[in-house]
Amino acid sequence: MIYERISLRKFNTYGINVKADRLAAFKLEDNAVRFFRQHKETEQNYLVLGGGSNILFTGDFHGTIIHPEMEGIAMEGKSGSDIIVSAGAGVSWDNLVESTVKNGLGGLENMSLIPGCVGAVAVQNIGAYGVEVKDVIESVKAISLADGSIREFTGDECKFGYRDSVFKHELKGKYLITKILFRLSTRPKLCLEYGSLKDELSKLGSISLANIRKIVISTRQAKLPDPEQIGNAGSFFKNPLVSEAFLESVQKKYPKIPVFRDRSGGVKIPAGWLIEQCGWKGKRIGDAGIHEKQALVIVNHGNATGRELLDLSEKVRKSVADAFGIDLEREVEVI
Ligand code: EPU
């Protein structure tokens, strides 16, 4: 389906009302392949846009938005307790998590209720409560925008990092992800170490996939705004990685600073905490605001433009740089 001069308001969770010259939506992989082959010779400016839950538009988009709508969740194979499950790029992420949890397959439960569609999760390497999606991605199927050829990427080839992958660097804007295969398990290794997850679980009685999902959902709902009610794109910045020496210098002034140490020995300081220390939590300038319960989330209280939200984010970034000497890196993609 091709639409001309279409509003993108429903295609981004900030609800920004910009227009695109064209939007091409594909339910079938074959149709997408044909489209890219046909347009191979003509110069095209493409932007792949799934659920639009990690993007901020600051103006109209002059080019063609590619919107994947491939559906379907299927069991593809089994080896011992490992089960390979595939999902189309257009499947709502949380519908996939819900269905795997219902079927007793572990691996995705900590990532319950993250907004967006399956296609985007590999670009962004989404994560929550101690788990990143890279931990369970078996492979990623994609179509080249340049010529319609199909390629399957292994997890290694995706070069995953913290909210990062090859699709944000050398292959940025080059592929449309159509399907992802996940390696799940009927005997999963549960990850309960993040924050108060374990304590909350013990209140529910038994440790089960369904209970983990329940706790994650209630924790997210208590802190993070629902994009259906108030425009937002989750965490606006990444949590900065710092050295032990740098951390010690900050700890002198702020002994209670929260810290995460990851398996590779890196030290992360929560950006939300830094922003809160700078006094931004709950503040607003016009309709652009900092969420009152999670300072890492920049929200659209109604009719903020993309430019206004971006300007606010730059003010926040400057405050943190002035106060702590840390330059926050954006997580949300600005177009
Ligand atoms: N904190 C504050 N003030 C705030 C926000 C947080 O002091 O306004 C402190 C909290 O008290 C806590 C720490 O910072 O000690 C961490 O907060 P939280 O657990 O809310 O997580 P986060 O580091 O702010 C990250 C992810 C989220 C993910 C949560 C839970 C990034 C950029 N964000 O946030 O992911 O849901 O952990 O795992 O890594 C997203 O990527 O869009 C996203 C929402």
C-alpha cells in the first residue's frame, strides 16, 4: 500500500504531526522485495519506521517511509529445551512477549510492555531489568533497500552493543528487517537481579514467567508514561559509561549516587538520576516536559513540536554537562 503526503502523527509515539512525501506499507516480504527491485535505479530517500517509539521528528520527511506490517508468530524448531520462535517485523513486541510467556517459553519476560514492533528491537537492542534482546536473538532476516536482495544476519553479525547494533552504524538505512528468530527456552535462566525485582516477586509467591511479567508491567506502569496517554519515546538518553576514577570523584560530593556495574566491568550512572539532580524532574517549557516520575523520559504534554522537545533535551544535556562534566548521548533518533 502506498500513501502520498501522509501525516505521521499516528506513526510516532510523540504524536508529532509532520508529513512524509510517501509511505509504503508492506504485509508481505515478496511485495517489499518487488518494490525495492523496481526502484533500484532511481535515487530514493528511505526511512524504515516501525512503531515509531524511539524517534523524534523535527520537520516533514522528504522521501519514502517504509513501514513493515509483516505478521505471524511461529515455532520454527526445537533442540532439547531450546525453542526457536520467529516473529514478523510488524508484530507488536508486547504481543510477542505475552504469547511466549503464555506458552511457557522464557527469555523475553523481563522486556514486557516495551512499546514498538518486533522489527525495531534488533536495531535498538532493546533491554530492561537486566536483559537485552541480543541475549535471545538467533538471527535477523532483512531485505536490502538498494536492490531487494534478502540477507539473514546471525547474532554476531548484528554487532550488538548497549542500545546499539550494526543497523545504527555501517548498515544504517540500508536494510528493512522483516523477521526475527529468537532462541527461547522451556527451562530458562531467569534474570532477577535488577533493582527490587526479586523482592517484589517474593510477594507474589512463586517465581514464574507469568509473575515476572506481572512485576515488570507494574514497575513500568508506575514509572513510565503510557505513550497512548502522553507522548514519549521512553528513555531519551543512554545511561553514560564512566571510569571508576570518575565515579569516585562524583561520589565525593554525592555518596548516594546509584551505579550499575555490567558483566564487562563497565560502570554506568543512571542518566535519570543526573537529570533529577539538575532539578529538571517534572519541569516543563510549554508542552515539552520532563516526566515527573522518571527524569530520563521527555514527554509531549499535548502540542509540543519536535523542535521544542529537542530544544528542551539540549537544555537538559547542557545542565548535566555543566554540573557533572558528562555529555549525555541521545538514545532517541532525531529526524
Ligand atoms: N533514577 C533517579 N531519578 C530518576 C530516574 C531514575 O534517581 O528520575 C534512579 C533510580 O532511582 C534508579 C536508577 O536511577 O536507582 C535507575 O532507574 P531505572 O530503574 O528507572 O532505570 P534507567 O536506568 O533510568 C534503564 C533503561 C530503560 C529500562 C530501565 C529498566 C536506558 C537508557 N534505559 O532506565 O529503558 O526500562 O533501565 O531496566 O538504558 C528505554 O530504553 O527506552 C527504557 C525505558
